Amino acid sequence: METSYYKPGGGLRLDSLGQAADNITTPDAGSRIAPAMSVQSMQIWQILSVASSGLSAFHGYRRNNSIGWAIGWAILGGMFPVVVPAIAFAQGFGKPAVRQNAGRRRRTSR
């Protein structure tokens, strides 16, 4: 039997709104889709994030001599605690960025 949305009693009805929220129950421990992280692994991840944030902030400040870059590196270090320190060490941890003088590269005479 096919009902139309425009006929009374068929399709979307206003009297059925909110019924799904009334039947919400907490899921059983066995019905989880993915296993939750244990408390110990969460603590290790938090410690790793804090350490990465500090190291990344130090690298960002020393490399660019700027508080703004330090804050940016710290935020990214906290969000990606494995990747960002690896990038910092690949750049030379705490070493200033090599800046080329634009005036020296330009040829003035031939």
C-alpha cells in the first residue's frame, strides 16, 4: 500500500515527532562498534600530547623568532603528537630558518 505525503494519515505526520527521543537507551557493553580506549592508553596519549606541544612550541619560537609561530606549532603539536615533532626534527630542532636575502639573488649587471 502506497501512501502519499500529502494525504492525511500518510507520509510525514506531526503527531509522530519526538517519539524516537523517548525510546533512547544506553547501549550494552557488548554492542560497541569499536572498542573504547582504556584509561591508561588515554593518559599516555595526553602525556604525549602535552610533551609534543611543549617541544613544538619551543621549535616554533626558535625557528621563526615569533610568539605567534610558537602558539601555532604548540597547537598542532598537541593535536598531532607524533607527526609534528617528527617534522620539527627534520627541519633541525630549534635551528633558525635559513632566509635568503632577496637583494643578493638579483643580478644588477651583466
